[in-house]
Amino acid sequence: MKELTFEEAIQNLEKVVNDLETGKLSLDESVKKFEEGMKLSKHCNDILEKAEKQINILVENESGEMKEAPFDVEE
């Protein structure tokens, strides 16, 4: 089985949420869907964290030169 892309995982997660929102699933089916949704959510989060680590930005230092620096979400 191939690794899902972020877009595929989000699409699957949306389907899981829609299935759960119908209220037509048994308790057992709902628990299985919830577990599937949690796995998809973690997969999406892992992809986003990996992408964040790869992002670099150009910043201007004191002397006016442009240099590459890691992207910091906290700033």
C-alpha cells in the first residue's frame, strides 16, 4: 500500500468525519471510524511537521545581505 499524500489523507479524513456525523453507524463502526480518523490526523500532522522543517526563508542581515535561515513559526 502506497503512502497517502497530504491531500489524499485530508480527503479520507473528511469522509470519516462525514460518516461519523450521519449518526447512522453502530457503536463498533463509529469506534473503528474514529480510530481511522485519528491515524489519518496523525499522518497529516507528520507531513506538515516534515514540511515545516524543510521550509527556509531569506532574511536580511545587518549589513544588508540576504541569507537563508530556517523558518521559525514562533516569531
